[in-house]
Amino acid sequence: MTKLFETFYLGSRTLANRIVMAPLTRARAPEDIASERVALYYAQRATAGLIISEGTPISREGQGYLFNPGIFTPEQVAGWRLTTDSVRANGGAMFAQIWHVGRVSHPSIQEDGKAPVSASSKIAAGALAYGLDDEGKPNLIPTTVPRQLATEEVARVVEDFVQAASNAMEAGFDGVEIHGANGYLFEQFMNPLVNDRTDAYGPQSLENRLRFTLEVVDAVIAKIGRQHVGIRLSPYGQLFDMPLYPEIDETYATLTQALGERGIAYVHIMDQGGFKMGDGTGDDTGASFLALLKTMRGKLPDTALILAGGMTRERAEALIAEGLIDLAAFGQAFIANPDLVARLRNDWPLNPADHSTYYGGGAEGYIDYPSYSGLRKVA
């Protein structure tokens, strides 16, 4: 019998099932504040055992895309409170994904047109931010050369994450997911081919490269408790000019060991396969990824493991039965199927998604997808 639809104890609460709604950027917050429409969108999908919010920037500096609801002002906290109340009223649980994009940004998004900051001084070649073009219109635009964070500034960014975590709890979230994946700030520290620092956060040692990540994890744990903390990682991911490097397995095995020792609620792994942002190509890393995933599983005795990327019911059931993962995250399928849990449980067909409405816009392609019951004809 499948375990996918069984309850699961995570951190401080029991989830209704093992299905997770993965974080999905939708750019539906014109004021960078979660609105009533955002609340409805998540409430429609609250039958997921756990919802992880779209990336919510921890600061204006950490933002790389327009129209993403942040978590750093009182108005943003109040906006998210409406969402969490709505999800909870429908029986769901929700973590906030707290986010700093690092170099994957543009001066048009930054305060006073400043350069984006990063662990690195290297541009994210081929990467695009969603900012204002030369005509002042929202558009996908190439990222610019970042400013490398000074050593004394790193502690400030750590504190920004701590404050964001505190704000998230005030907003009613069950916890936070630190966004350590997809080529953003944490990976910019961890990747020795991107990190070009010469200080204690530089690429000279593995300890140095992991220092920022573990400082953030420890500081957030100290503020809100380990049972409220998760992290997302994407080993072998190549998004936003993140080249593969020989030390990948050692880096993520060591990091996972440290996270397991801290006993956080979960580690969320993103399987990006061979996809690389920019030219759409990438190396085939499937076998290497699977081997590393098994290694990481063994280092998390008291921490749940979530896997996202190309997920299907069949794959989820097999991986859970094998004991390789605890929870299965579905991404794009949730966009067009607010009742995805019921559809998976009953083997009902899935709505096709309209890719043209993924980012930006209004209600269309956001809150207007029908449930399966709404499609059935009355006899």
C-alpha cells in the first residue's frame, strides 16, 4: 500500500500527506506584497501536506525579480499573514522560502540603482533578471557585474536572514526554507569556480565555502528553533552560470552531515537533471545525482528528505517505499491543478498548464484552473 497519502510528522506538526507543493515563482505581487489573490492561490492548493511558498526576498538587496512578495516590511508580513491564515483554514501547512539572489539581479531592482551584491565579483554569464529595461518597462534583462560583499558585510546578510525568519513566524508560517539552491547567493559562496574571495569565506577550503551557509542555518535555528527550519539545495544544478566542479560530492556530503547533526526539520533537494539556465543545455548528471542523493539520505537520521524535479506519483511512491526520500515535491503540476492531491490519489487526468501565464499577469492562469469535480458532467 502506498505511503504517499499517509500522514507524516514534520518538525512540529503532522502533515496530512507526503505531497509537497514546491516553491514556484509566479510574479503576481505588483506591490511586492502578497495580496488576496495570492492568498486564494495558495488556499486552493492547501490539500498538499506541505506548501513551500514562492521565494520571498529577505531584503530589497536580495531581490532579483519584480513582483515577488517579500518578507522584510510590515506590509509584506501582513500580506503573508492573510495567505497563511487562508491555508491553515483549509487544513494546510506552509513554510516560507526565504531568498537572496546574490548576483542574479540588476541595478533597476536595487535601491538607488546600486550594483547587486554577491560572494563573487564574477558576472552570472547568460543569466537574466526580471527588472526594468531601458524604456523603464518590466522585462527579462541580462544581469550585471556584482559587487563582492566585504567581509564585514556578511554578518549583516546573515542577520537579514534571521530577521526574515522571525518575520515569517510572525506572518503565521510553520517555518522557513532557506533557499540554498538554483545558483543564488548560497551557491555563489559554495561553488569554488564562482567564489573568488580571499577571506575566511573564500574557496581556499571546504570549511570556508560552507561557512556562510552554516552561519545562516545556525543563526536562524537560534531565532526560531530547528523544528521550524528547512533548506533547499540543488547539487549538480547548473542554473545561472553555476559550473560543475570536482568537489561537488564532498561539498554536499559534508554540508548534509552538518545539517543532520543540527537536526533541522528537512533538507529539500532539487534534481535539475541536465538543465542549465541560459543556453538550455547541460551535462547529464543523473547517475551522479542519484549516488549523491543516497549518500545524503544516510547523513540525515532525524531530518526529513524532500525531493523535487520531474516528480510523478509512480516515482514518488517508489522512492518513498525504498526509504530514499520522505516527502515528494511537485512543482509545475500544482500550477494547473489546485486539486493535485485528489487527482494523484484517484488517477484523474491532469489539467495542462498554460506556460504563457506562468509569470506575471492577473487571475488568468493563476486562480482560474478548475478542479476535476468542476469538469465532470452531471448525470
